[in-house]
Amino acid sequence: MEDIRVVIVEDDPFARNWMSMLAARDLRTRVVGEVEEPSEIISILERRTERIDLILLDTDIPGGENWIPRIRRALKSSNRFPTILCTGIKPNGRVLVQLTDPFFRGYILKGEILNSLAWAVALAVEGNWIITDSIQALSSSLSFTLPKPCIMLEGRYAVQNLTPHQAHVARLAFLFSMERRDLADELGVTEDWGYGLVSAVYEKIGLKDILSNDVDLSGYLGNHELLTSHFEQIKEESRGSGKARDMETLAFHLLTMPEMREL
């Protein structure tokens, strides 16, 4: 299966860089465009010949909800229908009630999805409607019927019962891909001790069991064909070696997996 090609529409440079980093680290997704204003996505849709699979559309940009009808018209006139996943900081009813066309695939809050953004993207492209818990509450208050199948994601739960210190080590090592020497300096420990801390996290999240070839990946990853195929390839290439780069890649996906509840 091909990678998911993503365009990010986000005016906050910090949020845009964070989204781009998460998409770049995930095996399933690739960022092919980043813009600050919704107007720019219309130009991209009109002139671009390459495939776009999903648009991450920030609706907190001033007047962002007013751009939804214009983007809808641009998509229909160009006969190009990438999936659109809306993002925001606070739930906005004016946004939600406009997401009625089939190419809209959900509405998520940044503070609720956190590091699980690429999972939201992948699930949306698979045809699910994706929300976070505040959007479910908003839909109930507005009597808005959420399309089916709908999955609510929770990106804030504690991963694999890691201790707070282990979770901090995991963020530095796997989200930020920090070199082991820099990691040790940041934690104030020796480099050997830093390696030991990372090894303990690998053990805790079950990564060594996965690489042993004795574990069914669906028990960890669910039915995600693209990700599973990547994992199987890495397992085959690293059999008996446990290369650090491969281990970090696998750990990143396990650590960013959200809690999922089908509605």
C-alpha cells in the first residue's frame, strides 16, 4: 500500500511543525504540503497534479469556519476529493454542522489527540469518521448525527503503564528521536545508564516480544494493513540484530497509539 500524502493547513508555526514531525516519523504518512491560510489550499487543489490523500484543516484560523464552504466548492469543481480532517483547540459548533459532505472525515481537538495525530489520519483515510471526546459532547448538545463508522480517539491516556520517568524517557528517545548521548545529558545520567533506561521501555511496551516473531501483530496494531506490512518488513530485516533505528521506529508507533472507541 502507498503512503498517505498529507497537506497541513495551520497558521500556528509551533503546531504546524509538531504535526509535520509526527507525520514524518510515522511509517504511514508523508507531508507533501504545508500552508498557513485556507485560501492557499484552494490554489494547491487547482494547480496540483500530484495525489493528495488528506488535508488537515485548522479551523481556529480567524474565520476558519467560513472557509469550509469555499473549500467544499473548490473540491467539487475540481473533481478531486481528498479526505479532510478538521482540527481545533476548542469545539466549535459552526464547524461541526458544516461537515456533511462525504470527503469530511472528522473533527479532532489538538489537546485531545496530542501525539496520536498520524493514527487519526490513517483511520480517516480508511473511511472512518474520527472525533475526540469534546466533539462527541458537542455533537450531542447540537443533536448532530455523527456519520458511521465513527471512532473516538483518546490520545491522553497513559501508555502501557509506563512510570512518569519512563514516559519522559520515551518522549525524548522516540518522539524527538534524541541521540543516546544527548538523552543521557538531558537526564543527567551516564550514556550506559541511558541505554538501560531505553531498554526498559522497550521491554515494558512489548517490543522485544514483537521482534521475537512469536506475537500476532494484530494484537498490538489492530487491523491496519499498511502499518502491519511495514512492521513485518522491519522484523524481517532486523531479525537477530535489533537495530536501534528499527526499534525506535516500532516504539514510536506503539507509544503514539491512542485509545479507540467505536461509536
